[in-house]
Amino acid sequence: MKKFTLVVFYTVLFSSILVAKNKSNDLLNNSDYIAYKGRGETVKEAENNALEQISKYFSMKIHTESSEYTIVSGNNKSQTELQNNIFMESQTELFAVHYTEPDFNKKQKIYEIIAYINKEEAWNIYEIRVKNIIDTFDSIVSTAKTENEYFKQILLYKKAQFFAEKNDLEKVIQFAYGLYSEKAQFYEYVLDELSSIPKKINSISKNCTIYIEQSNKQIVDEIKNLLSDLNIPLTETQENANIICTIDFKDNKQVLTAGTFYTPSFSVSFTNDNKTLFNYSKNLKKVGAKNSNVAEQRLYTAIITDLRQSLFADFFAN
């Protein structure tokens, strides 16, 4: 009886080992899964090693050609690599990667474990995110295509670029290809649409020359810089302009015993044949100092900072 029990025990144990090995082979060699074996002195190290290999798999699928789409400058290589790693980790965490039971290799004295993603299961989760981002991007681009005013059209295309950059749209689709290429192909058109935006803006800008009416020089210079970032040409002659930019600036200066203070307000409007295309206005908080020169410096610092952060950025972000 004992001999029979012992035989059964070893038979079950041997069968369990075979099942485990077969499962590992099924995962590693099955196109329905993305699976990698990890090794480590502890189970956690083995899990992290397997997850790292999954991340490397996806990093091979993502082409970091983001400079063409970048709105906010920053081409630092190490920074880009760090951002890519963060992106990769955030995506793989989304799927709650599965792990096999750890196997202890007595000969090498390490744990071995397989991290795996079921493509169909993961796609059902990931496509929701992909579609939500693409639907919003498509909506902005569609509005731009139907816009008759060139200046508004440029702003809308820039808004689409900003949205794509903010939401890692290019990487999201490349990641989708790595996850489930057969189903990700449906969204391939978005990358073509995104890459065509700079050419569209350059073409449109030829019909969108702006003349800035005389005003405070520092404010005018900053607006020129911002328009240059949008690739919109400027002219020094009003007759050659399609659009007029008007600046209304009030510093609301107060000279008090305690010092010089300003409560600035300003508005910037772009018009075509007296039709307002874009308007921005702001009342800033009081700034000042005991020294009048310092107070004036703080005034323009506040105005320039607000223009850089909000004149067009607010439109892009909302």
C-alpha cells in the first residue's frame, strides 16, 4: 500500500513538472502571448527581470522620431530615453502582467519565472485608451480641415499637435503595434495624419501674414516670438497683411510712499476685415517694488511670463 502511494506521489509530482514545463513552452512559443523568462536570486528579482524584458520588447517596437511632432522643445537624449522608459513601464503596468509560479533552479540556485501578456485580453483593455485618444485627435483635425479662416486653422492644427504630444499619441500607436499588430493596423492612418500636419501648417501660413500694430515694444517682441513658433509670417507693412494684431495695454501705475506699483491689464486680438479671429485678455496681480526700476522690471516679467504660458497655450490645452 505504501509502495503504491509512493509511486502515485512521484507520478503526480513528475506530471506536475511536465505540466509546468509544457505551460512554459506554450507561453514562450505561442503567438497569442508576449512572454519572457526572468531569472533572479529572489522571486521578486525574477519577476522584475521578466518584466524588464517585456519592456525591452516594446521599446524595440517604438520608434523615437518625436522631434518632428514636438511642440515644447527638448531634444536631450537621456531625457528622451527616460521618458520612453517611464512610458513603457506605465503601459505594461496597465495590463497587470501575469506571472507563472516561480521555479527554483537548484543547480544554478536561482528562481525562474515567466511574465506574460495575453494579447487578446490586453488589447481589449488597451484599445479603449487608444480609441479615446484618437477620437479626440480626429475631432480636432476634422475641425481644422473645415475651418475657413487660415489663422484659426493653424491654431487648430497646432492644438492637434499639442494634444498628440501631451498624450504620447505616436508611442501609444507604436505600442499597440507591438501588442497586437493585426488589430493596431486599423489606427495606422493617425500616424500619417500626424506627420502631415507640419506641411499643412507651412502651406496655410503663406496665406496668413500678420501685421502687429505699434504698442509696448517688449510685448510686441514677445508676440512676434510666439507667432514665429507657429511658423506664421509677419510683415512690417499693414497693406501686405491678411491679419491685424492689436494690443491694448494698461499698466495702471501707482506711485506711493511705499514704492511704485502696477496692476497691469492687456488684451491681444487678431482680426481679419474687422472680424475677430482670436482674442486674449488678462488682468494681472499687482506687482511693484520700492525701487521704480525694479518695479518696472517685475511688471514686464509678469506680462511676458503670462504671454508665454497662456496666450496660445491655453487654447491648445483646452
